[in-house]
Amino acid sequence: MKEYGVFIQTNHKQLVGAVVAKYALQRNSQHNDRFDVQLMDSRDYPFFAAREGQLYLRDGVKRPWLNDDLQSFTPTRFLPPELMGYQGRAVVIDPDIFAIADIWELLTRDMQGKAIMCRRRHLTKGVVDRCFASSVMLLDCAKLTHWKVEEAFNEMFEFRRDYMPWICLKMEERDTIGLFEPEWNDFDKLTTNTKMLHATRRRTQPWKAGLPIDWRPAERFRLFPPVAWLMRARRHLFGEYGLLGNYKEHPDTNQTRLFFGLLKECLEKGIISEEMLREEMRQNHVRHDALQVLEKTPDLNPPGNPPLNLAA
């Protein structure tokens, strides 16, 4: 096993995004011989299926665990230290994150003794959210021997661990977490400074437009609790995804162009077959007009250059 690894979380619903994310990492790196890239598909870990339909604790609310949910893969983001034998460095990313810079720059940066590097999740009315964005993390695996994912996962169903503090890294010692630049996890923002684009607004993921929503919204809103009551009532009356509507087009056409430009190259290189893409469309994992969008998508700039000609 190499000293450096990059890990991409996924499940059956985000497989195309994950494959494109892997391709983007390798396309835009000059150091592919120095690190491995591995998909972590939640279906490969039996403890996920074993808990199907059971209640777990999420932000103080008990909800059934559904492996068919769009983001059922998220606990796998804590797996890389185990998979690396608690040695070396790892970067872990969501399947909707696409590298533009060379990931080697992040893998080899000075961590200043920290076990984890990431960014804050977002700003709310000028106040920094206490939640860290664990969707992209740089990890010093030797410092994370306490990460035992199956054990931690099962604690959620024993109501001894809450999903939200876990995923927000609030269970980690604060002085073990360092911050990197937001551009390494740019939330729905594509500029000349972006190093990795994160299509974090699920409703506008470019490859999902027009499909029915298949992710579950939060059911706790501290600033205005009545919204939570309405969301819980909706779920009980109409089902997990009832009345949630459909995915929308991304408002930034450059982000759609980037994703479909990468997907186009994957098809041309045989990394993704048209047969696979059609099957993903049939299962409502990829928008039904994906082939038409691909036909209209211009080629990206060659590797070694910014993929799109963006305004400064």
C-alpha cells in the first residue's frame, strides 16, 4: 500500500458522480504514481445493510436508517485510517466533489501536527458555523487510531452517538483539527481560485436535474422550530420523499459544463460506458437527458490548464 491515498465515498445512487470524481483527481494530477484513489461504496460494508430500517439518532431526532437515501454513504468518510492501516496520509471526499488543482498539493502540505485538516461548513449571518465540513478531509492516519467506523456506526442505533455531532467533527478534540483554504472544498462556487468544486446544494447537482428528490431534509431547525414540525408531519403523511419535488438545473452553467465535460471524457476513454450511463438513467440516478446534454457540451481545456476559461 502506498503512503498516500485518496478515498471517495459513494453508494449506488452516486456512483457516476464518484467515478467522474476519481477521473478528475487523476486527470489533473502530475503525481498519479505517488498515490492511490479508491471508491468506498457503502454496499461493500455489511454493517450498513444490517441496520436497514432501524432507528438511529440524528440531531436529537430518531429516524429510520435507509440505505436507499442519496447520502447513506456519509459514515464511510471515517474509514480511510482503517483502510490505510493507520499509517500515512489520506484525503477523503464526497462523490460530488471534482478536483481542478493537483490533489498532491493537499496530500503533502504541512499539517502542523494536526490529525485532521478541513474547512468550516459555512457562514450563517456572519457567524461561523461550529460544524466542520468533513466532506473533504486531509488525515494523518497514525493520529486517528480511535476511528473505528463499524463500532461508531452501531452506537447511533443504541442512541449513544448522534449522527450530526459525529459528522461535524464535534466529537474530536478541537486542537487536533486544522483549517485549510475554502477553495479545497468550494461550495457551489467555481472561480479561477477553486481547487476542488463541491456540488453541495443537492437540489441543483448538475447530473440530477429533473429527477425526483431522493434525499431527506433536516427535521430540526433551531432558529424556527415550526419548520421542523411541518417537515415531520410531511414525512408521516406522505412518506420520506413526499412533496419534495424535483432536482433543478444548476444556476451556474459553468459548473454543469465542467461536470459534463469530465463525463464526456470518461465516455471517450471507456471509463464509463454508454450502457452503464443508460442504466443509471433508467434507475433515476442520472438525469434522463444526459446524452443530449453531452452532445451539446464543449470539450474541456487539456489537462495542465484550467478546464474552463473563467473570468477572474
